[in-house]
Amino acid sequence: MNSSENPSSDPESKEVLINGVPQDWREAWPISELLLEMGANGPGVAVERNGEVVRKAKYETTFLFPGDKIEVLRLVGGG
């Protein structure tokens, strides 16, 4: 899938859903910027956009669109 395509199921929405929480959408908003804002730009982070995993190499060129559903997962190890 091209990172500039909008696979959203709700193109009428002006929000994105991030970890289940609605957020106002902003134009030209890449995943890399979202992660910086969340403090989740370090190792051990995985991102899913509309049910598809986004590769780390594509974070800067994958933009959020209205209606997108984003899941940001932080991997934690321990025992």
C-alpha cells in the first residue's frame, strides 16, 4: 500500500483514532511526528494503521488521514 493512500473506512471524519482515543486530524501529520508527541519514538515501539503494521522505515513518509485508526504499542520486557 502506498503511504500516501487513505485506506480509511470513514472519510467523512475529521478525526483520527489513536489507541482508541479520538484526536483532531492535522494536515501533513506523519507517524514519526505523532510518535515524538507521544514520547514513543524510541526502540520497542510498533505502529498499526487501519489494521496494517507500518514499518519503522516508513514512519516519516506515512501520513495520517481523517478516519484513520492508529494503534501504538510499546513492547516491555521483564520477568
